[in-house]
Amino acid sequence: MIEQGKSLASLESGKWAGPLVCPVSGTIVETNATLLQEPALLNIDPYGAAWIAKLSYDPQQDLHHLVTGDEALRLYREKIVRDKIQCMRCS
């Protein structure tokens, strides 16, 4: 069992290492073993082949706090400005 807000995994790049925070509470039912052999997939196909884990969770309990759509974009843009995040490919 993993709790919402706790670390689901650790990610490491050439310039950063840190936790991947779990957005919901639940049970890990599958992990993507392909990422162990091909970690670059996280940069190439993060919304497709590079999934990290599949969870079993209660949508009635755990989805009410998630933000999507225009609100998510607005909040993420604020974070980019606040934390001075820069795309290294764009720099």
C-alpha cells in the first residue's frame, strides 16, 4: 500500500534526483520493467511506453483533489515562473 503524497519512485537525471510523488493512495499492481533497461523512454514517450507503475485505487476517495485541464496548466505555469524552471533544450 502506498499513500497519496508519499514517494512512489525515485527519478535521477544528470542534474537532478528526487522523488516521484504518488497522486493517490493505492496498491501497486504492476511496474514497468522496460524502464530498467531503457530509462531514456521517460524523455521520449512519458505518456505512453514510459509508464512507471499501475495502481489500484478508490476513485471516489482519491480523485477529488486532482487538478486537470486549464486549471492544471495555469498552476503549472505559475510553478515554472515561481521555481525558475528552464528547459535545457530551449536554453
